[in-house]
Amino acid sequence: MLAESRKQSWQEDISGPWLVKADLEPYLKKWSHYEYFTLEKFGESEEKVPLHLLKWGKGKIKIVLWSQMHGNEATATLAIIDIIEFFHHLEIENDQELKELRNNISIVFIPMLNPDGAQLFTRRNAHLVDMNRDAIKQQSSEMRAFFALLKSLKPDWAFNLHDQRTIFSVGAQRNCATLSYLAPSPDLARSKSKSRIKTMQLIAGMHHKTKSLLADHFGKYSDEFYPRAVGDNLMAADIPCVLLEAGAFPGDPKRSKARQLIFHNLIEAFNIISDSSFVDYSVEDYEAIPENEQLLRDVVFRDINYQGQICDIALQEQQTVIAGQWHSHYILDDLGDLSHLKGIQEYSGGQVEALQAFSLQKKVSMIYQDQSLKIILEDGRIS
């Protein structure tokens, strides 16, 4: 199974970054007929959109994983689709490794926990609640359904799947953090509880087995405690919870690289959970993964002439949905000596002419030109 996973063909008919419940419906219909899989509704969103889960496996070790708790973070949803289709293919092939895995573990996949936010391409739900800060009060219908499900499942492992901003670098290397890990803290003291140590060991094993797929593009988050967050509260409840964050890679706007890394990391996780080999890895192995820093910007124009001064200009892409249409534009993130930053795309020399007055964190209208290249940004869009 693992050898074949390296040859996995991704579901090319579906991609991000904007992924809504209607995009999932053809898959949900297919999955309802797949042998060894069980599709169920476990709740509704604030807008009464059904929340679905898919069960696979009959083992005693119970795993739950969910994506699009933040509606505009769809990369892991795509990886979940890839895994389900991959497992189905192996079931048809009567793969013996998969059969053994199915007998050892049981998985509950939740591909889209926030369909209302997904429709609007926003982090929050239809009532503007950030569900990842709603673990205690559970004001949202989605979180009430989710925690009721957890109570009935009593999972042994949880996987909290997200996308991260493009600003994150692997430590000071200034490489994109294309995949980031976190074993959340269970308390303000950032204690290494039994469940957190298990999580650290599992992440260390996942990283060890996949780091060669994209060397120097794996990082980990700070373990600052967030008392309202889902992962932190699960860890406090002694449920080992792995946080995975899909990130950027140069020339990969649809985050296909991160999608593949999440796929492989989850496959490896299922296997080393199944045979308990995660215990072969240490807390020190986890702590050796470089911690993320915020040293990247989407575009940096370096040493350019702007109004008679030589400076750097950094732009960040913003993605929104307006009146049912997806839009992307650049805003002015910073201007001046930006030698501490690196651009995922960089241009050096030349000059910039502002088409209208610059304002920080606003859409940028400008013309950049050097001897060989001319880039026109009008109202934040490349024309």
C-alpha cells in the first residue's frame, strides 16, 4: 500500500482554492455506494446544510479527522478526497496491507465542517463565529454537532486540518513552510502530558517518513496555548490531536504540493498508529523540526526606484468571493528596507510608478518595469 501511495494519481477533476459543498456532492453520492465505507449525516450548519462524515475500517483504534473548519481552507479536504479514492481503489484490488489496516483502525473522515463558510470563502461560519475559537461555549450549530460526535466516538486520535498563510517560512531558512505540524499545548504551562507526548512522537514519525518528499519545506507552529481552540481543548481532554497546516510553494497557487504532503503524512500516520511504531520516535525528534517564522511575502520588488528613492516593496495576495464570484488581488503589505523578508516571487531593480496613491493594506495600483519585464497592477489585479 505504501509503495503504491507514492504513485497516487490525484483527483484532477477537483481543486482549490474555492471549494464548496456542491463540489463535494458527486463524491458523497459515489461514497454512499462504496463497499467498506459508510456515509452518514451527523448535523447541520447554521444555514441547514447537512454535515456529512464517512466511516471506514473496523479496528479498535479510532481516528477522526476533519477539514474546512475554516471555510476558506480547502487543501486538506482535497487530500481527504484523494485518500478515500485511493483506499477505494485498493479495496477493489483486494490489497492485503489495506485489509490489515482496516482490521486495526477505524477512521471517521469529515471533509467539510463549515459548508456555510466554504460557500462564502471565509474563515467564519454564517453567523460570523470562528469555529476554532468555539470549543468551550459551542455557540455554533456546527461545533455542537461536532462535539456531540466526539462524545459518541470517543476517538483515540484526532487530526485537525487547516491551511496557513503564505507568510510562514521554515525557521530562518526563508523556504516556504509547505506543510506545518503542531502538537497543541493542553494548558498555559505548555505541559508535556501523556497525550501530547504521543502526538509529538506521531508527528516525528510522520515527518521522518515524508521529509524527503520536499526537503526543507516542513515546519512546526509555536505551541502557545489557545484556551478556546479545538485542538488545545482536545489535548486537555487527553485526546491526542495532530494539527496539520497546508502552506505555499513557489509556482503552486493551488497548493498541489501541500495537498500531496498531507495525503502522504496521513497515510504514514495511519500505518504507524496501526502498528504502534510511533513510539519509536521521541519528543526530541519532534522538537528538532524547525519552528515557523513569518519571513515571507507573496511578491517582493527589491531595490527599485520609487519616487526617487531606492527601496523594497512587498505585496500580499488577498482572495475573496464577491456576489458568488471568486476574486484575487494584491495589497501593499510594506515599503522600505525589507531585507529581513523574502518574496515567494522576487524582482530586482527597475522602477515602480504608482497609478494612485499607495496605502498600506489596500489594493495596489502600479506599474513595475525593468529592462526586460513590465508588470501592471490595476486595482490590485495583474492586467
